[in-house]
Amino acid sequence: MKTLISILLFTTFFYSCKVTQSTHNKLISSTITTTKSTYKLGEAIELLMKVKNNGNKRYSFLPWRTPIENSFTGEFIDVIYDDEKIEYSGVMVKRMPPTKDDYITLKPNKSVTGKVNLLDGYKFSKKGIYSIQFNGVNGKLPTSNVVLIEIK
């Protein structure tokens, strides 16, 4: 039954688009995409993240521990395979408290993007369908949409 549900989810996803509806609040949205939906085992998996200010005022956030930094500096993605979370295996960065220069400020209706290779933070060691979501761990950004990929 679990396999049938996974296949149905993947099929629906595959034939609709690579992005499901992003999570929105009144001010900001976080949307993730991948460059394709199927990868070979060991192939680089590029994840792109877009953060958009949907409000009518400037919005500032700390990009630390987000794909906006263009590298993994800690865990910020939930990767699920066969109903189990894949443990983060990438770099953990310890920093001094942030300064005002560390923050990104978005004007209304503006966005910023970043990308990471998921293999830099997670081991995709089995073939099958994986669920990926930005988990909003930094506290100022909402969780993202869910993206499904298949490893063949």
C-alpha cells in the first residue's frame, strides 16, 4: 500500500509539474525546485530556492542555513525516503552572532534565489522516490513546497 501511494504521488507530481504550491504567509514565500525530476544514483541534484516578499513593506531575513547561501552550512532541508527522514551529513558551521550586514532585505514584490547540490548535505544511496522540503529552520522564513524526485 505504501508503495502504491508513493507511485501515485510521484505520477501526479511528474505529470503536473516539478513544483507544488509554495507555502505562503502574508509577507514572504519560500519555493524550491529541482532542475529535473529523475536522477541517476550519484548524479548531482541541484536544488533552487526562491524567497519572495509578497508584502507591501521591506522584509529582512538572515539567509544563514538556507539555500540562499549557495552552500550547506547546517541542516535546513527535510529529505524523506520510504517514510523515514534521511540524516544530514554535511558541514555544520558555527558563527558569531549576526550583524546587520548579514541580513538580506527584500523590497515589496522582489525575490532572491540560491542553489545547493543536495549531495553535499545528504546521502541518496537507494533508488526510489524522495520527498524534499525546506524546513524553515532559521525562523524567519516559512517552510517551502514539497518536491518529489526519483533516483534510478
